[in-house]
Amino acid sequence: MSGDLVGVWEVALSDGVHRIEFEHGTTTGKRVIYIDGKEVIRRDWMFKLVGKETFTVGSTDTKATINIDAVSGFAYEYTLEINGKSLKKYMENRSKVTNTWVLNLDGVDCRIVLEKDTMDIWCNGQKMETAGEFVDDGTETHFTVADHDCCIKAVSSGKRRDGLIHSLLVDGVEVTEATE
């Protein structure tokens, strides 16, 4: 990569954490976007130095936009939007609609994500096959990771405002939720 690197962002999606890098050559008009080290967009000799670049991230093809704005003179500001929201707003909202657990199984780090709106479960970027069932105190969603029996339990918090509480059990042992 050249010395034109002006922005680096880490974006946590259901299929993993993606690194987005942006190069902006203000003398050459060049714009290059890398996702996880792989070049996805290259534009050379852009005469308009401000504007936006829109692309998709991850296996879910999440929409991302880098905004290029002039601040003063030859200074520029670069902001990343995910699904039309600022990265900060997107991550705040994401923490409300997903649960994430990070654990080590048989020496392998696993990142398990529950999408509460769809009840989809992801492990290290792969959407898992699941089986759901109703139980006395809520629901259980069962899946397997590397010969380990996993279950996400959803039980009522007893408080309307808090809604459901989701917990991950691996081989019957509860795993602490990660903060992203």
C-alpha cells in the first residue's frame, strides 16, 4: 500500500469482523478501497476529489459508503456509513439486534453471532444449521460446532422493557457474552 492511506475502519458483521482501508491520492485523484487486505475498488485520475464510494462488505453484502468531504483548503474528512448509518450509530444499533460470544473450542477461536430479528446463528462467518424448540421457560435453538452441542436459550427477562435474555450453552456450560 502507498502513503495515500487515509482511513481504516473495523466493522463487526454477522459473518466476522472486516477491516476496511481507504487510500485517497489528492494529487493523483486515486481512490482505492481494500476489504480484509483485498483490493475491491480502484479509481485513478478522478478530477473530483470529494464525493462518495459505495461498495458491499462481507458474505451478507452489507452496503457501505465512504464519504469524502473537504474540510478546509486541501484537508479532507473521511467517514464510513454502514447501511446508511454512521459507523458509530450502526454499531450501537447492532448491539441491540445481535448477541455475540467469543470462545475457544478445541484450540480454535470461535465467534458466534445471533441475529435476534431473524434468529440466524453464525459461527466464524458460516451460517449455522439450527433446530428450534419451545421449552417451559422460553425457546432453545440447537446447533453443533466441531462436535460440541450448542444451544442458545431465549427466556423472558420478566420486564417488558428488557424483553428476552439470550444465553449460549456449549456442552451444557454457559458462555459469557462478548462486548464488541
